[in-house]
Amino acid sequence: MERAKYEIQDVIEGDSTELDMSEFELTKIPKNTFVLMHKLITLSLASNELKSLPAKIFDPLVLLKKLDLSSNHLTQLPKKIFDSLVLLEDLNFGNNQISQLSPNLFASLSKLRVLNMNDNKLKNLPNEIFYPLINLRSLSMGNNCISSMSADIFAHLEFLERLIIMYNHLTVIPETIFSHLTNLQVLCINGNKLYVLPEKLFASLSNLSTLFIGDNQITNLSEKIFGSLINLKKLFMPGNNIVYLPDKLFAPLCNLERLYMWGMHLSYLPDSIFSSLFKLKELDLRSNSFSALPESLFTPLNTLEMLVLDNNYLTTLPDNIFVPLTNLNYLSLYNNKLCSLPDTIFTSLTNLNYLSLSNNKLCSLPDVIFTSLVKMQQLIICNNQFTTLQDNIFACLKNLKMLNLSCNKLSILPDNIFEPLETIEEINISNNYLTKIPSSIMKCLTLIPTAFAYHNNLLKDDLIATHFHQKVIAMVYGKREVF
């Protein structure tokens, strides 16, 4: 409290417009604390231990524009505590323990633009609570316990651009609740308990650019649900219970750039489902139940830069499935059940710089499979069942920086297999069955910054015979180190 007294005195004497009293370990604020601070514009009481506030504590602060009460232990706010703050533009009382709000709490805050109520214990909100906030641009009330909201609760927020109501307890959402939010750009309703989204829920949101609907319990989506979202750029819908998607679901989303659909129990996708997504850059389909994909699935996606297919049940891939993806630079097929790959599967991916085939059941790879990947920088093919590799398999990977071959069944490596890797910085051949590393390979390994060869069956005498530095020998002989 002594620190607070000095700060307050400095403000009074210096005629300052800002006061930061955050992290002062304050447990209470005397009711006359701000009496002589009429010119204060910014006040922070964040990250203290305040459990309550005097009802008229802020009455003298008629010029205040920003108030931060976050990260305290407040359980309630007096119903008239903000009545004098007619110029307030930014209010944050997130991360407290407030369970309810007075219907007229914001009655004087017509100039408020940002309101943060995240991380409290709010259960129900009065229908008219937001009516006075006619200039509000951002409203955040995520991580509360809100179980229902009236259809007109946002009716007066026509200028709202950002609405966060994620991770509450909503099971139903009124179809017209967003009908007045024509300027909304970001909407987060993820992490609730919603089973159904009404068909016209987003009908008025033609300016929406980002939408989060993931981590609910949604089982199906109407084909028309996204019909008005012509300016949507990011759609996050993972972690629902959807097993089927209509083939025209994404048809209106001609400006979509990022689509995240992981963990949705999908086992099938219509081959034309992405046919309108001409601007898509990122597509994440991991942790579903795909065992096969249509060959034409990615046909329109020539702007795609990232594709994630991890944690599915893919056993094979059609020869031409990646042909349209000429701009792809990141491809991950981690943890599937791939046993083999077509020779030309990656032929069109000339811009690829990251590829993961790890945790599959691959026993061999065609010697020409990486021929087109001249920009590749990271190649991860660990945790497969390779026993050997062709000596020229990496011949075209001139820009490769990281290669992971660990956790396979390699018992031998061709003498010159790593020679083409002119820019390599890290090689991992650990946890294989290697009994001997040819001297040419050992020499190559000693020239790069990082190499791993531990947990093999290397004979120490064979290594000593190569006449390399003792440190190198130790690091490939059963020790988990780097050389």
C-alpha cells in the first residue's frame, strides 16, 4: 500500500493523466482515493487482490477513458459504480469472480468501445444489459458460465465488430441473436455445448471475416448455414461430432483462406466440397477417420500452402491427389497407415519445403519420389519400417536442412546417401539397427552442426577403426548426445 501512496501522490502533484497501480498487492481501495484526480484519463488496478470496490470510488474521474480492473478477486460490481464515467471507451474487468451484473451497470457508458468480461463466473445476463452501449466495437465474455441469452440481447450493438462468447455453457442459441450485427467481423461461439446451429444464424453477417464454431457438440450443419458469409477468410470448426458435410456447404465461401476441421469424426468428404475455395491457403483435416480420399478432392486448391492430414487411417493415396497443389509448402501425413506411395505422388509439389511421413507403415520408397522437391528443407520419415534406402533417394534435395530417419529398421546405409545434401544442418539416424556406419557417411556426419546416431547396434571397435575423434565415437555409441 505504501507504493500505491507514492504513485497517487505523484499523480496529484504532477497533474498526470495516467495512473498504473497494477501488481501492488492491494486488498482494498479507500473511497476517497481519486478525489483529487479529475484529469485522470487512464487507470489500471489490474493484478491486485481486490475483493470489492466502494460504490462511488470512480465518481471524480469524469475524464477517464480507460479503466482496467482485471485479475483481481472481485465478486460483484456496485450497480452505479460507472455512472460518472461518461467518456469511458475501454473497460476491462476480466479474470475476476463476478457472477452477476446489474441491469443498469452500463447505463452511462454510451461512448464505450471495448468491453472485456472474460474469465468470470457470469451465469445469466439481463436482457437490456448492453442496450446503452451504442458505440461498442468489441465485446468479450468468454470463459464464463452463461447458459442462455435472449434473442435481442445484442439488438443495439449495430457497430460491433468483434464478439467473443466462447467457452460458456450455451446449449441453444436463438436464430436471430446476431441479426443486428451487420458490421461484425470476428465471432467466437466455440467451446459451448451447442448441438444445432439454426440455418439463418449467420444470415446478417456478410462482413464477417473470422468465425469460430469448434469444440461444441454439433452433429450436422445445414447446407445453407454459411450462405451469407461471402467475406469470410477464416473458419475454425474442429472438435464437433459431425460425421457428414453437405457437398455445397462451403460454396458461398469464395474468399476463404483458412479452414480448420480437425477432430470432427469425418470419414468421408464429397469430392466437390472444396470446389469454390479458390483462395484457400491452409487446410487442416487431422484427427478424423479418413481411410481414403477422393482423387479430385483438392482440384480447385491451387493456392493452398498448408495441408495437414495427420492422425487419420489413410492406407493409400490416389496417384494424382496432390497434382493441383503447385503452391503447397507444408504437407503432413503423420500417423496414418500408409504402406506404400505412388512414384509420382509429389511430382507437382515443387514449392514444398516441409514433408512429414512419420508414424506410418512404409517399408520402402520409390527412388524417384523426391525428385521434384528441390525446395525441400525438412523431411521427416521416422517411425516407419524402412530396412534400407536407395543410394540416390536424396539426390535432388540440395536445399534440405533437416532429415529425420530415426526409429526405423535400417541395418545398412549406402555409402554416398548423404553426399547430395549440401545444406544439411541436422541428420537423425537414431534408434535403428545399424551395426556399421561407412567411413564416407561418418565423415559427412562430422561436418554438419547436428547429428544423432544413438541407440543403434554400432560396434565400438569398428568406429575406432575409422580414426575419428573420440568425441564422435562416444556420441554414436549408445549415448544420447550431439556431435
